[in-house]
Amino acid sequence: MESELNESTGHGTLTAVKPVLRAYRGFMWRTTFLVLVSTLLVGCAKKEVAPPASPEVEITPVTQQDVPRYTECIATLDGFVNAQIQPQVTGYLMTQNYREGTVVHKGEVLFEIDPRPFEAALQHSKGQLAEAEAQLGKTKLDVARDTPLAKESAIPQAQLDNDIQANQAAEAMVAAAKAQVVQAELNLDFTKVRSLVDGVAGLAKAQIGDLVGQTSVLTTVSQVEPIKAYFAISEQEYLSFSDRISAATQGSRSLEGRKNLELVLSDGSVYPRKGSFFLADRQVDPKTGTIRLAGVFENPGGVLRPGMFGRVRAVTGVDKDALLVPQRSVVETQGTYSVVVVDSNNQASIRPVKTGERVGQMWVITEGVKPGEQVIAEGIQKAKDGIKVRPKQFNSIGQVE
């Protein structure tokens, strides 16, 4: 077209027509673009968006059954007997005859003190005894000789009286000398420091060469079979259970009390052997308002050691027809608890609940659910309030049926 115009009109006319041609071309491009966009929008508007698929969850019914009610207290383990091993004589420590942390037996020699000064003292006491016995022999001869002479008035009666008095004094000296020999023998025997009980011996608190005496504690031996567990309950709890505690402690001195205590160790495991009440303290602590109790547990392998912490629990009642759900079904949010209930139309709803005691892998619900209602055990994070779900049954061992 431009060539034709150029030929017919000339260069000046072509220059005036070019802007018109450019505007015409822009108009055509814009019109074509708007038509294409309108066509795409109409196609998208006509296409329907498919709704999201319902999430799959695993549900379990709210069960109803009688549940034992436990009272649980923090407990500290201690040896049934804790014997402090102290020497009864003063001297230098020569040997340590036991391995620390091992089982020792009553009468076993744990330490030895230098015996030489005590051996010398024993010999000296024996010498004094021999001297006193010799003196006693002389006074006996004097009494035997002078008695008939005094009867015949051959010697004054006063002389016989002096002989008798001297003989009595000699007898007293012999008795005193014998006592000194016995004491010296005991002191020599005390240089061997022995265990007072069967148990586990602790770390030595004195080294070889130390000067030790009657105030020195060399080690401690703890009888750990059986072992005690000390715990405290409030005065109100004690009054509630006083009859049962009194009955439970009858015969506890022979360790034959009713075994109804469980011990939960610090790692959460339950000690396999049950224990029994052993004693209740004589008074309530006025500072804390609690009374101290003790249970006793068999400990044949010595696994339990003094100083360990745990929790002692006992059945103190039964909750009739309690409602239970798996612990995994309960969601805690800022101190409040809730479960997700699925109704007969497979619609999920978040429901606040009040919780009670935990029983194994289950949790007692005191308010918020009814027997037989279905709660979500797996997939709680997928379920939103009011949406439909695709439920599958969840069993007690975590398998979908």
C-alpha cells in the first residue's frame, strides 16, 4: 500500500500517512489480544474445581470400665540398715581388705590398724597379771600358816587379820590384772575393723597411713536386701488411710506384710517386685504437715541402691464405670484438653474434655464424652472441626483393622 501511495502521492504525502498506519496496526493488535484473553477467562470460568478428598483417620470407641485409683508419692530409697564402720582404737591404718562397692559379710575384716602397740600392751598386762597372781599365792600361804597359830594364841590375832586383809587385796589385784588382759586382747582384736552387717560397702573415707580413732568413719555398709523406700503423705491423707496403714503394718517387722506397693523407677519403668508397708513415723512434721512412711521391697540382685529416687504408688480406691480413651487421642493446648469426636455421618468435631488418672496407655475422661462415641486415635492433625473424614478402626496395639 505504501508503494502505491508513494507512486501516486509522492514523498510528502507518504510522510503524512505513516502515523495513521501505525495507529491502525496498534489498534488491531490490542483487539486481537483482548479477544484471546476473554476466550481464556471464559474457558476457566466454565471449568469446575474438584473438592479436596476427605482425610483418612483411625478411630476408636470410648470404653467404660472400673479403674483402680492410685495414690502416688515421691520416694527415696535407703538401706534397710546403714552401718557406719568406725574403729574402736586409735592407730595408723595399715591395710584395706575389701573392694569398694562390693558385697561384704558380717564379721569380715575391712581394715587393719597397726597392731604392734596393742600387742605390747597385751604382754605388759599379762606380766602384771602374773605378778598379781604371785602375790596372791604368797598371801594365801600366810593365811594358811597363821590361822592355826592364831587359834593356839601363838601369834596375835591382829597378825592373822593383816594376813587375811593382804590376801583379799591380792585377790582384787589379780581380778584387776585379768580385766586388763581382757581389755588388751579386745584392743588388739579391734585393730581388725570388721563389717557389722551383710551389705554393700561404700567408698573408703580414709587412706593407708592415716591416723584414725573412734570418731573416724572409715566407710559405710548398707544392707540392701531388703531395701526401704521412704515417702511422705499429707496429714489429711494419713487420716483417710490410717486404718489401712495400721492394718498393713501389722507384722511388718517380720517383712510379711501385705505386698500392695508398686515402685516406679526414675526411668519410668515399674520395679517387678511389689513391696509392703513397713512403718509410719511417730509424728507429723509441723513444718510440712506431712507424715513419713516407709515401704520395704525385696532386692535380691542389689539393683536398687540407697539414694535412688522413684515413686511409690498404691491402690486406694476404684472408679466405677470410668470412661477411657487412648492417651494419643487427647490433645493438650495451653493447659486445656480436647479430643476429636467422629459422629455417625463421619463428621469430625473438636470437643473439650476434663481428664483424670492415666491407666497404662489409656486416659480417664471425667467430662466431655459418652460411652461408645468414636474418637480419633491417629490422624488428629488432619481433622478440622466440621469436616468429613474417612474413618478406619484402630485397635489397642496400633494396627488398623
